[in-house]
Amino acid sequence: MVHKVRKARYVGAPLLMISVNLCLFALFFIWPASIGLGYSFTSYTGVGTAPFVGLDNYERLSGDPAFWAALWRTLIYTGSVVPLTFVASLGTAYLLVSPYSKGKTIARVVFFLPWLISPIIAGVIWRWMFGENFGLVNFVLAKFGIAAVPWQSNADLSLIVVIIAATWMGTAFNMLLFIAALKNVPVSYYEAADLDGAGAWQKFRRITLPAIAPTSFIVVLLSTLHTMKEYGLFVALNAGGPGTANNLIVQYIYTTGFKRAQIGYASAASFVLLLILALIAVVQLMANRRKGA
């Protein structure tokens, strides 16, 4: 009898603790997602009825050049930010755990500050730095007699600025993850490598990278999912400009749904994005399991 009571407590306590999270997940994700999925099969405009149109919205998406342009720009942005963030955060963490580094406590605070700034504020800061007529960078260039660079009117340069800003912001949190992972690597591994005459690069490649592989996977996965959904930084920095050249998929969904009042069509685009994110997560999970096996 006592054994059964203990077993019930062992099973019931975890369920009770996660019940709040499950309720919140159902309330703020499952329920809105279900409503959005229903709207994706309608021509709902935000008011009135929602006439059923079947798969028409998805067929329209397949032939919408603006949708594909936004998706392609999103992939370019993600493919640039994620590797840069990974290298920057791992490199910063590696320096901060090195026994030869000085002022590591202050450096950690400074490097973590970007994570405390909202994307909107960060976008405004970087826009002040790279504004064409009032930016700090062009002001400094002008002092050296160099012509102003069209940071905002050139689509490619504008995207590069956002990539740099996103890397600057994303490095902070990932740096903390890598610091924790690097500290958990057994020191005995490095001592054995030193006895074998291994160099710094060999130790980093053969010991450090394999040891922090789980953390690396989490960093890449979370960074990819976050970057694919970027919105605030772009809006504050260049508003997707010049024109709509740098509209990402989330901006396209927002503009279509709330500015053009095409809720049903925007819901279909949202579920295409959801499927893409789910596919990316599944592929990365499968690759991680194969690598672990």
C-alpha cells in the first residue's frame, strides 16, 4: 500500500508541475494555431464571415513572387546570421574561459549587454550608426574625405547591416551556453593531449568540439528558428527596405494580414512557415542523432 502511494506521488507530482505549462501551451499556441489553420482555408478579412475557399490560398502562395522573394531573403538572412553567431559566440566563450584572459568578469557583462536590449532599440541604435544622412559611420567617413555609403538605399548593404546587428545581438546568449559547456569539458582530456604533444588547434578540434557537440546543436537549432522569425530588428533598422527588397517572411505575413486585411491568405503563409520550421527542426534532430550514433 505504501509502495502504491509513493508511486502515485512520483507520477502525479511531475504531472502537476507541468500542468501549468501544458495549459499555457494549449492556450497560447494550440488554440491560436487551430484557429489560424481554419482561417487558412477561408478568405477571411478580419471582419464579417469567413467564406471557405479550400486550398485556394495555398495555390495563390505557390505563384506569388512576393512570397517567394520574402522566403528567399529569409533563407539568405538565416544562412548568414546562424554561422556568424555560432563562430562569434563560441570564440568569445573560448576566450572568456581561457586561463590567460584578463578582466573576464567585466567582459562577460559587456558581451551580455546586447541580449538585454530589445530588438526595436537595437535596430534604432544600428540605424543611427548606419544612417545615410545622419549615421555615425558616414560621418566618420566624411571626415576622411570618403563619400557616404548608401547603407539604407542599397538592398544588399542594408541586409548586411541587419546581419551584423543580428549577430551582435545573438552572440550574447549563445556565449553563455558555450561558457557552461566549455567549463564541463574534463581538464584531464587536455592534460593527456599535452602529454601527447597536441597543439592548440588539435585540442580544440579533437577534444573541445566533440565535447560541446550537444550545446552546439542547441545553439544552431534555436538560432535558426529565431532568425527565421525575425521581425522587430528589421522593422526598426530599415523597415524591410529599400521598398520591399528586404521584407522577410514574417514581415510579408504581417503586411498581408494586417495592412491588406487578408487574414486567410496570411494564415496560409504562416502555416507554410510553420512547416518549414518544423522540417528544419526535424532534419537537425535526425542529423544530430545520426552523428551521436
